[in-house]
Amino acid sequence: MHYTTPHFQVSPNNSTSTEVESRIFWLGLIICPLIWTVFFFSTLFSLKLKWLVCVDQGC
């Protein structure tokens, strides 16, 4: 006997909320690293090495 994961069915009127949730999830995965990249280059070019260490740890 093995474990099977429970499946859920998406009702037709609930599909819009799952699309919105999916879009928020993927945008969060893309936007957060972009923000950290902007922080990295701004601290690198302004030569604020203390903040560069902080941004490096955040990436």
C-alpha cells in the first residue's frame, strides 16, 4: 500500500482566482531577484561596501 496525494478539482467559477494566484506567484519569483540585482549594482557603483555585503547575503 502506498500513499497517494489528494487531488482537488477546480470549479469553473474558481478558475479566475487560481489564475490570479498563479500570476502573483510567478511575478514574485521574477521581481524579487530583479530588485536584489538593482540593489547590488546601486551599492556597487556607489561604493558602499557595508551595504554591498548586506545585499550579497540577501541574494
